[in-house]
Amino acid sequence: MGSTIARLVHQDKEMQLVGIIESPAHPQKGKDWGILVGLGETGIIIQDDLEEIIQNADQVVEFTNPEASLKHLEIASKYKKTMIMGTTGFTAEEAEKINKLAQGIPFLLSPNLSLGVNLLFKLVAETAATLSDDYDIEIIEAHHRFKKDAPSGTAQKLAQEIARAKGVKLEEVATYGREGMVGARKRGEIGIHSLRGGDITGEHTVMFTALGERLELTHKAHSRDTFAYGAIQAIKFMQGKLPGFYEMKDVLKI
């Protein structure tokens, strides 16, 4: 994701790529990013300390892991820089820390920057609010074998939007997979299931199933580029914004 977004920013005449941060153990640290990705010499050297370059930037785009994201958010907050974060897998405690650290800066957090997925968030909420509990709701997500967290942040967000639309607490109605003699399905339950295999970029399906019919809302990502293009739209939207919390629905104006 980082490489794809960096390439799109570098190619966009409205933006300037001023730096790239990698982990201290990254084998390409200290090398020119452009040469590594086939663009020729760019003068953009891969570094491992955000604080060394952040003063030259207006925005920080973060796609790493929870530990690194929190560290980088602390730096962005210190220097009052806009931040866009697409990292997933945060614990409840880490999410609370994000809310505190992001006070005072323009901050956009989304588990998925795809424009299509963010429209899906709206559609599932509207559907859940329209249909009664006679319709059983199941969320199925599939990703590549290398994804570390489950369920995906996107699946969790889908479940949260559905629960909010239903006026219930997700932790009281969510069921994560099923095994053994679990009994008949409970009315109002939200099922969430994860599949992992091969190189699946990302697929999410929400099923609304009643006796006699089934409605499915599905999003399938065919390339990581779809998330990167969404990130570009978010970057342009966030430029010049006042401090506050933003979502991709603000970018889409929905």
C-alpha cells in the first residue's frame, strides 16, 4: 500500500512526495526510493524516523501496524500535521489512545479507503435499518494468507454500522464464527466470519437472509490500487482542513 500510494502521489502534479518511512530493520533503508521502484533517482531517501522529515510535510499517510501507527500519530500531533491512517487491528485500549492523541489535528481514520467499500458502509446501514430482525445478518470477509488480523477492520466497521443502524451494541449481538452444538441462531445476531487464502486482495459480503429470500451486498477488490486511489482522494480532501475527526464518508460527501 505504501509503495502504491507513494507512486501515485509522486505522479500527481497537485502533490509532492517529501519522504518515506520504513522500519529500522528494513533492508532498503537509506536508499533512493525512486531507483528501487524503477522511477530513477528522486532524492527521496527511505528513512526510519518520521521526526526527521515531518516538518517538510503537510500530511502523513499511515499504513503500517498498530504500534508504529501510534508512535507516528504522537509525532504528527506534536508537530500539528494532518494525518490519514488506514492501519487496522487496534485493541480497544489502542483505539482510545488514538482518540486522545488525535485531538487538535485534522485526522482521518478508516479501515478501508476504497470508495466502493465506504459506499457499502452506507448501504448496509440503510438496509439494516429498513429490514426487521426477521432477516438474519451475516458478514463474510476473505483476504490473502498473509493478513495478520481477523476479522478485517472493514468487516468490523460493517458490523459496527449495522449495529448502530439497529440501535444495538455490537458486543452484545456479534458472533465470530461458529463451531459445535451452538444451538439455533439467535434473533438479532450479527455473524462475522473470516477466510484466509492465497492472494485474495479483499472481499466483503453482507447477507440479509429471511425465510424465502436472501439479499447480498458485496464488494470485491481486484487490486490494491483501489485502496490507493481512495487514499489520494482523501489526501486532497484533507488539505487545509480544520482540526477534527474525519471519515471517508466526508470525502464522498455521503
